[in-house]
Amino acid sequence: MKSMILTMAVGLLLSAGNLLAQDIPHSHVPSVIVNKFSAQFPKARDIDWEQKGELYNVEFELGRNVDHEIWYDKNGQIVKHKEEINKSSLPAGVTSTLQRDFKGYRVDDIEKITEGTAVTYKMELDSFTKDWNIIMDARGKILQQNAD
């Protein structure tokens, strides 16, 4: 009985998730958003659109398989932009914190996240004994640190 209830609960949660974020064809994205996206990222490829509530989310690649994810509002304004970056692109404050507090860790899966004027850096830090998911601001202040 418990497993049947659990199965039903999981099914309902998955259904609710599908209602919140749905893949949509390019033709269903408002033209103001498509026009701004095309102007800002003319070389984008592997483009996938979703609608999440009132926001339009696009995932795409630029350059040599550099992943990007952007959320647009209905007026075509960027609300949030995640982009994959290299360790060499991290600001000096972040690099300094990594060298001081995480010596010996391998830095992996780095994302630069821009929301309005706020820029943060999300990354995985891996070692033989412990792994972390870290978010820092550009000065290297740790905003969030969770064991992985």
C-alpha cells in the first residue's frame, strides 16, 4: 500500500513539474524575445526553448560547445544568464579564495551566473576526501557551500 501511494505521489510531482516547464517550438516564442535573442547571439546553435511560468528559457551553445542558458521576460529582457566558463576566466577574487581555502581541489563545471547586475560563480570542487558545490561572488566571498 505504501509503495502504491509513493508511486502515485511521484507521478503527481512529475506531472506538476511538466506543467511548470514545457518545451515549446521556436514558433511559439514571442517575436520580441526571438528578435532580441537572435541579435544578441547570432551564432547560437542547438537551441532549445521552454516556457517556465511567464519566463522563456533558452538553452544553446556558442563557440566550441560553450553552454548557455538564459531566461527572458515577456518583454525580451534578460532576467538571468548562465554561461559555462573556464577556470582562467574566473575573477582574481575567486581565484584567490580557491588558492587559499581549497588548495588541492580540482575545479570543475564552472558557471558564471548574471542576474540583473549581480554576478556569481558556481562550481564543483573535487578532492579525494571531499567534494563541494560552491557559489561565490566576484570578490571571492563564499555565498553558498554544500557538500556534494
